[in-house]
Amino acid sequence: MKVYQPTRLGRSIVGFFQEYLPTLRGMSRHTIQSYRDGLVLFLQFAATDCGRPIESLEVVDITADRVGRFLAFLENTRKNSITTRNGRLAALHTFARFLVAGNPDHMVTLQQVLGIPFKRGARTAPIEYLEKAEIEVLLAGIDRSTLSGQRDYALFSLMFNTGARVQEILTLRVRD
């Protein structure tokens, strides 16, 4: 039976999750679980990419090229969103920063991992304002024959005339 000795990477992973994240960084349990999931995915990818089992991976196997291929794998094969991809990259950046402290001989390689930028996603443009005709249609749709309709009309008129935000109006709203 083959006995595996812990690798430097294996010892680092244990320290990262047992000491660094919860104690030194004070991260929440949910963040730690998210980082764990991201690192597990990366290790599985790296093992396949290297053609070796996960338990034989070393710090030298964490390269910017491999991380880049991993991020492409997340987007293209797993169909992850940009937000998920960036979350996984954040976990790898944090792990790389941690590794630099204990493995200064791999600093250049790990700095290249840290240099991988987060991806910006296409965002839909927010609605900045309503046109006058749109406001008139909205106000005309309120039934002012009831007390709640009169209240709603007054609140919407106040909001449109003053440029108040919805949050400000909601604090003024009286319950029915």
C-alpha cells in the first residue's frame, strides 16, 4: 500500500482553511465554504490538466496560464456567470496571496496569478428617469375615487415633482 506524504500545497491548503481564513482574516462560514468549493473545482481541473492525481499537486502547479484555462472552463464548459467566475477568481487570488507568504520561492508565478483581472460583465443600463408622458400615464392609472388611490396619487406626485427616491417615499407610506 502506497503511503502519501503531505505535499507543501496540501499543508498550505490545511493552514489556509483552518487558520488563515477563519482566524486571521475573520471570514464568515459562508465565504469559507465558497472559497472551498472554488478551490476544489480548481484542484480537480488542475489535476486533469496536469495528468496527475489531486494529492500529488504542488505549489508550482498553480500558474497563471492554468488559472486562465480554469476560468475559461468555468465560463464555457460549466456555463458559469461572470459573477461566479469572479467569485472563484477571488478565492484563487486570496489563496495565492496566502501561498506567497509561505512559498517565497514561487513569488513570481503567484504574482502572475494575482495579476489576472476580474472580468467585467455586460450590464443593462439602469432607467435614469421617466419621460413626462410616462409619468402622466402612470398618474392617470391611479383610481383617485378611493382613499388609498388618493394617497398613492399624492405620494407619486410628490415623488415625481421632488425627484425623491422610492426608498424615501416608502418610509412615508401609511399602512392601509
